[in-house]
Amino acid sequence: MSRPVEFHDLSKHFGGVAAVEHLSFGIEAGRVTGFLGPNGAGKSTTIRALLGLIRPSSGSATFGGVPYEELDRPSARVGAVLEDASFHPGRSARNHLRILALIADHPASRVDEVLEAVGLTDAADRPVKGYSLGMRQRLAIAAALLGEPDVLILDEPTNGLDPPGISWLRGLLRAQAARGAAVLISSHVLAEVALSVDDVVVIADGKLRAQGTLEQVLGGEDGPATEVRAQDPERLISALRSRGHNVQRAGDVLSVMGASPEQVGEIAGREGVAVLGLAAKERSLEEAFLALTGATS
């Protein structure tokens, strides 16, 4: 059975430049997936190919196995917010949404519902030219929600949002996933992504570098890691290394790769080494991102 969104061996070349190369991954219903990569990694190209805005050089990007241009009533299946969303400056938000609803044959009642959902009810009849960047972003999200889509795609959705707005967006993403939608967000705000997503896809130079749950991507190739302080650190280091664990020392703290706190504690107990502190160590999403993409902070 096809997933809500699926890329199969997708490639896109502009002249002699490969923007995306043999990219394959999918996203699941009821989950929020973060789509990450450095500037120029191919994220926007990938999303535009998915939405039928550019034609792939090879491969496919589909919704439930169907290309966007072949969907029946696409706005009822897919809602999208692109980074360059624009609106007629003289129209109100309500008027803009009413026109979209009429064109797409969505119930007129959805206009007030999405205005309330994005917090624009009080400003709904003001011309968009007076809106802040954050208000425009909320309007773009409202337009994407009009058809109650099965798939929601957001490119840099936190642009222009203040901290309360970002917190609101996080709740909105979770609510959309809870109703069964597949949510894909492309963002460079890594700390916020880490709080918002279930799964992560990382690309660099147009190629897939990692995919999996957030926990899997943060764990890295070495698996779990543990920080430990011990009464006799050298003895514990020797015991851990003899069992094949990579151990790094910074002052009195040992970082043990490929071992859980339980495993480290068990080894220390067998060696008779008193443990003064023991905790799981997790990479931040920024650390994982830099390691996977080769980017510099």
C-alpha cells in the first residue's frame, strides 16, 4: 500500500547541475516529519516536484501513488504553504479565503473555521497589505487548511512568527497529525523542529543522508551513548574499551558510545568501580544535522 507521500528515485537537474539525486523516502499518516538540509540541499526543489510545480528529470513524487496533477480535487487532499506565498494586498483575509473556497468547491463555513484556527478572526476583514509577516504566514496556513487535507506541507512555516506564534504552530501540527494527516515541514530552525516532529529526513547536496524517527536520527550510527562519572575513571575506561566501547574523557566525565546507562552501570559493578553519576547522553538535533550534512555551525 502506498504511503500518503512517497518519493521514488527522484532526480532533478537544472542544466548540468543536479539539484536532487536519486531521492527515495516516504512520510506516514498521523505523524509530523521534519525535512532538513542546508541551504541549497534540494529541499525546495523536492517539494516543488511533489506539488507538480516542476517536472522531475527522473523518478516520481506521489500522493498515495498518484502524482499531484492527477489528483481528484487536489486541495481536498493536499494543503501546502510555500516560502514565497503571496496575496492580493487590497483584499481581506476573509475575501481571499472565500474565493479559494469557491474555486475549490469547499463549504463556505470552512472560511470562518480556518480563520479561527489560525487566530485571524479579529483581523479577517482588514486588507492584507496591513498584515505583519506573521499574520500573512497564518493566512497562508489557513488557506492550506481549507480543504481539511490528508497531507499538509509547510516550507519554513515559522517565518515571521513570534515565540507565542511558534508555540501555536507546534500545537497545530500536532493536532493535524492527531486527526490522521501526514505533515511534512521543511525548516532550518532545528531547535523548534526537535520539539515538533516524530520523524526526520535529512538531505545534503540533493542526496538522502538520514531518515527515521527523531530518536533514531539523534542516536547516530553508534547507537545509545552514556555519560558517567566514576571514582576510578581510568579503571572504568579500561574495562569499557576491553568490551569494544568507544570512550572519550572530558575532565571527570566519560562519554561512552554504543552503551546504555544500564550497560555501563553493569560493567562498573562487575569491575568494582564506584559510580558517582550516570545518565543517557543524547545528541542535539543540531549536532546530528552537522554530522550528517558536513555543514559547519
